Amino acid sequence: MSISHAPPGPREPDISEISKQGTQHGSQQGPRQGADLDLTPIAPASSRRTRVPRSLRRTTGPLLLLALWQLLSTTGVLTPDVLASPGRIAQVGWDLIADGSLPGAIGTSLRRVAGGLLLGTVIGVGLALASGLFRVGEDLVDAPVQMLRTVPFVGLIPLFIIWFGIGEAPKIAIITLGVTFPLYLNVYAGIRGVDAQLIEAGESLGLSRWGLVRHVVLPGALPGALTGLRYSLGIAWLALVFAEQVNADSGIGFLMVQARDFLRTDVIVVCLIVYAFLGLLADFVVRTLERLLLQWRPTFTGR
Amino acid sequence: MATDVHRPVIPSPEATGAVGSAQAVHVEGLTRSFDGRAVIDDLRLDVRPGEFVALLGRSGCGKSTLLRILAGLDRDIRGTVLVPRRKAVAFQAPRLMPWKKVWRNVLLGLPGKPQRAVADQALEEVGLSHRSDAWPKTLSGGEAQRASLARALVREPDLLLLDEPFGALDALTRIKAQRLVGELWQRRGCAVLLVTHDVEEAVLLADRVLVMDDGVIAHEQTVDLDRPRDITDPRFAELRAGLLERLGVDTAAEAA
């Protein structure tokens, strides 16, 4: 359906009608009120395209890719020792879940990430508070942290193995190290970025130093802290992959290393998918946190 | 309980702290310098309890600095400054904490554990009780300014410091807000120091209008018109014209 505001009836389109001289054509058609404009309907956006919902269209791409992959596998173009077929991967994934080896590995890996994340958060946020809130803290803490930050933490794995042996400790330590710095940087920047006008307002309301920290500085630093947490989670998974592929006897990384030795590309892909899902899950957790904690933000549009 | 000490006023600049009880603000020999340049230079100011004083001046004349000093936010000063313990400030920007709902903003910094009813009562007084549960981001400019006013009033101040509180409001909202401040002042009876650059606003609200220039109070004008005041009153216009001239003359002298 379309509603045209153009006058009905036969009418010769004539550009010159737009101009003031429209009267000389009057003898042919009879002039309508004022200049006779050629009107075109503006169709409402909703009527233009309907058919396929957007979410469905968006899933088509990945599904096509998956179908192509399956096709290449079944025709033998893609051999199993290069990349297993999607069907095979689903089957192996199910088997690994059924015999309990995958849930066990995920549990072990999650424990490591949780431990590293907890330690890293405590250290990173603690240091950021010390240097963000106090001049003395800044002078003592910031320079060393900025120096250590430039050391690629993965490079410390050999040192950590010498220090902590080959048990859980070096793995958790490497995750801790990876998590600490992004949190430190973002919390510190968040604290220092709190609007000075609000601090002054808090002062004028008679807030004590601790009251200012609690009611003004920390809530103001929260958006930065959550950004830091997001980075940290990403790095935590990365650190986990590194830590588990060096000298592990359990966990997802260990499963992958084992699969590599037996050329089991199907198991490797299953593990990669698990990593991806865990990453998505972590992101979902942080986004939920942001939605709950940052409702007050003027820029917040996530509802 | 405007000021603490009651002693005869000794006419000596050394006698710091000697103030008669009939003053809500006593400032003497106040100097504030920024990088060696004195923005406030040996300033003297007295405000009686319950008095509404407006402070006019060109921008950069030090009127906001004076207000910040009285609020206790700027302490790099020399001289005597006596203010009541209970004082409150409303700034040009409402400066509400965006992460606290309106009523929590109102209660922020109050001693003890105040009940929400305390905040709601103050919000009621400024006509904002229906927005008590809102986030500051959802308030309009006028509403936010009223919330800021409620936050100042809930402290039951003996001295209310207003730093161009209507500056950022649109003309209609400003008229309403001015009226509201006038009513609140009459009801509360606290001393008010209003910093503004709007001469009409000053004459409309204040008992006394001060013009600040060169770091001192350069001119003082008592406004003894009956309230509520009428802008169309010829005496109003006369006062307004006089003050404008005063400000204008000053700028001309500066330029010469």
C-alpha cells in the first residue's frame, strides 16, 4: 500500500509548471491551486522490506560456511588429519562430554582462571587504589608497575617454572600476572578521571576523606574498573592457553596437547570451541555486571 | 547559632575571632592570590543572620573565588573569615552524583543515618518529591538545579551560598527558580549570599547588592523595596539602572 499525495487524473509532467509561468499551460489542463508540483510518495521504511527477519539472515552466513566445510570433508577435499568434518567434531565433542574427560578438563581450567583472576584482581585493584588515592602510593607504586607492565608476561613462564615447579602454582601465577596490569591501569585511570567538580561538591557537603572515596571516587572509577575487568578476562583465557600448553597434565590445554600428539584435529577443534564459549560466557558476565552497576550512566543505552 | 563568640567588636585588625553575634559572615583583611596576583585584596564583608546579599561583578572579578573561600573549598588565604558551621552550597552546575538516585544525593554527607523521609521532605519543599527515585541523568536542567537546592536545604544551613545557580537555566525556568529561592529564603530565614552576574536577579531577590571589583567590595546598594518585588516598578528600574551604570562605568574605567 502506498498513499500518494500527487493529484490524481491524467496530467502531462511538465517541469516548467513549477516555475511561475505555469498559467500559460492553464488552457490545456486547468490550473490547480498554485503551482502544480510533481509529488512522489515517501514509503514508510517498514513497508519496504519484510520477509526474512534480520536474526535469521545473520545466522545464514555461518550456516552456509558450516555446510561448505561439511561438503569439503565428505568429498574428501579436506582430509581428517588437516581438519575433521563438523559432524565428526560434534560426535567427538559428545563422546568427550559423555566419558567425563571434557567436563573434568573444563573444571580444572576454570579453577585455574578463577584463582588467577581472583589473585590478579586483588593485587591489581589494591595497587591501583594505593597509587590512585594517595600521592605517596603513586610515587612508590606507579613507576615499578609501569616498568613491569612492559615485560611480556608469557616470557616469564620459564622463570615461573623454575620458581614454582610444574604444579598449579606457575599456571595461576601467569594468569595472575596477565590479569593484574590491565586492571591496575584502568582502575588507576578511573580514579584519576573522577570529575573534580563532584569531589568539590562532596567536600562542600561535608564528606570525610573516606566518605569521598566511598561515595564519589570509587563509584566514579567503576566504569574504568569494569573496562579493566573485561580486558583482564580476555587476557586470562590467553594466559590459560599458554600456561596449559607448557607442562600440564590436566585441563583443556592438556587435552589439546595430547590431541596434537595423536593428530586428532577433531579433539583440537572441540577444545577451541570450548575456549570460544568460555570467552563468550566471560563477556556475558561482565556485560551483565555493567548493566547492573552502571545503570546511572548518562551514556548507558544497554537496556 | 550564627557565630560562636560573643564579644564587643574591637576595632583592631589583629583581633581575629572577635565578632558580634549579629553576623552570619564576617570577613576582614581577606587576601587570595593566584601566582602572586591578588584576586581578592584585603576584602571586608559582613552579612547579618537572615540577610539576603547578592554579589555582582564582571566575570573574573573574584566573586566566585570569594564564595569558594566562604564554602571552605579554598583555604590558601590570608585574613579573617568567620562563617557559621552549618553552611551549604549550590553551584552553577547541579553537581549531583550521577551514580546516586536523587534522594540519596540529597542525603549525601549528612551526619548519622538519616531516613529517606528527610530527603523526601526537602524534595517536597522544592517541588520535586515525584522525582525522588530518579537517576540524575533523567532530570531536566531545572529539576536538577532544584534537587541541588534540596540537597543544600536539607542541611538546614545558617548560611546558603549560591554560585550563579540560575546561570544554566532557560529564561522561563530561571524565573520559576528565582521565585522558589525567594520563597525558601523567607521560609527558612537563613542568610544567603548569591553570586550572580544578572543585575535584575540581584535587585529582585536581595536585601543588599554588593558590586565586587579589583578584589574588593567596590560598591554597596541597599534594596528597600517591598516584597514581592515588581520589575515594572520605577524604583526597581532606577536601582537596576544605577547598578548597571556602576558596572558599566567600571568596565569603561578598566578599558581606559
